Amino acid sequence: MNDVPTRYLGELEVSAQGLGCMGMSHAYGATDDAQSIATLHRALDLGVTLLDTADFYGSGHNEELIGRAIAGRRDEVVLATKFGFANRLGEPTRVRGDAAYVREACEASLRRLGVDHIDLYYQHRVDPQVPIEETIGAMAELVQAGKVRYLGLSEAGAQTIRRAHAVHPITALESEWSLWTRDLEAEIAPVCRELGIGLVPFSPLGRGLLTGQYRSTTEMADNDMRRSQPRFADGNLEQNLATVAKLDELAAAKGITAGQLALAWVQHQGDDVVPIPGTRRQRYLEENLAALAVELSPEDLAAIEAIASPEQIAGARYDATSLTFVNR
């Protein structure tokens, strides 16, 4: 069964919607490996090829989980992982992009994933202490060695992207992009398009809030990272839920969910856009994939924009410290 159309990130053909795997290991409360592996298998059965992980997720657990899930099915997967956070979960954030660390991180990821190559290897965050030319040069050596096929950046700024691409072609930029996070639209997305770099939006559902599923942080686990994020804070949350309620009304009129409407909006931003909504449940995987069939007219897009324009969203997407690591 293969119902998912494909798109291109540069020269790399992938399913038009990927699967973000972070929540299978950390950030959003309790996890269940058996449930997650069943969802990963269902994704492959339905034709999802792009699986997105990182060495930081669960301090390596997520890569090991993906490795177990794709054993015997490697040829069905475009495997994307990331390096750059040199700390483990719970430790102060440290970012490394030096050549020695690039090589070390890649070897560790290959071992955890149980594969001989990574299809798309991203720098998770830019290291301001190391010239991007050094980082990309080391990543390019991994391509030459056959350990990596394509290179990517995550949450990088426009000038960094230009400098990186001058060293070795960058295939994709993975950054947050949704109805309530539009940072890359003014400068970063145009640079990517000028250079032929595909766009991979993470958190296209606003960390679940745009689905209308959550009404309070009390519904979330104590260790859910959203409890500490500004958009979920008292005051901001109520304003954002009012926006979601309006989106829900618009979605209901089209016979779809608010989440499907929000995801379809992202998908309509261009044929070079491949969102990676995350879930560990088959039900939500299938609901998200159904958004690929949602058609939005210019009038629909205008109505969505009127409801959820950036100035109507309350709170920053990250806390002040985390914001220092993006778009640099």
C-alpha cells in the first residue's frame, strides 16, 4: 500500500509528508517503544519514506528505536538524523560544529541506527564558535566517504545558509514553520529557494496546540516541555486557544479537523515543502496523512491568514535562552 505522493528536497525524492520521531523518545511525556515501532511500520506501509530523528532525542534512544524499526526495511526509508547538541538531556546546552565532533557524531549515529549510511545529515544547530565552512567541510568528507548522501541545516540563518551552500550543496533546511511560527518567510525561505534547497518544517501543528486537542497544560505530563514554553503560559494560552477555535470552525465547514487545516496550510506553501508532523500514534499518523488530500483555494488561504496571522499569536515560540540558538 503506497498512498503518499512524493516531493523533492533538492535532488532527493521523499514522501510529501515525513514523520518526526522526537516525541517517541522525549519531550512530550511518557513513551512506549512498542507503540512507536508499530506507528513507524504503519508509516512505511502507507508510503511515508522520510523519517526524521536526531542523536539528541532521548540521548540516543530515538536513533536506536528507529534502527530497530527499520531493520529489514532500510531500502524503504530516507533516513534523516541530526548532530550538534553535545550535551545529554538535562545538562546545560552545548553546541559543537568542529570537524572532529562532526566525524565522531556521525560514527555514533551510524552505530545506533544500525546502518552503513545516513541519507540526510543535518547540523542540528549552528555553532557560533566554529566557522560554518569547517563544519560543512567535515560533513562533505562524510559524503565523499559514502557515510552520508545529502547534507542539511536546521534553524540556520540566511547568510549561514549561503556560506554553507558555497562549500557543499545543501539539500534541505529543517526549521519550525507553521501558522504560528513564520520566522523564515521573510528572508530564509527565499534564500533557500534561490539556491534550490528544500524546506522541511518541524512542529507544523504548533506542538499539538493547532490540533485543538489541548485546552490546558494540566492535560500534559509533568515532564512535557510545553509546560515551560511561552505560548502555553497562562494568558498566552487562552489567546492562542481562541485562535484555534476559529480555525476549528473553518475546518469543520470543510469537513476536516483543525489540525488537518493547519497542516494543509503548510503543505500549500510550495512543492519544495515537506512537513514532518510528529506522533507516536497510528490514529494521528493517518489523520495527518489525510491532510495531503485537502485542497485549499485562494479564498481558504486568505480566510486562514485572517484568523491566524503572526500578530495574533501570543508568546514567543521558545524561551529566551532557546531563541539564542536559532536563525544564526
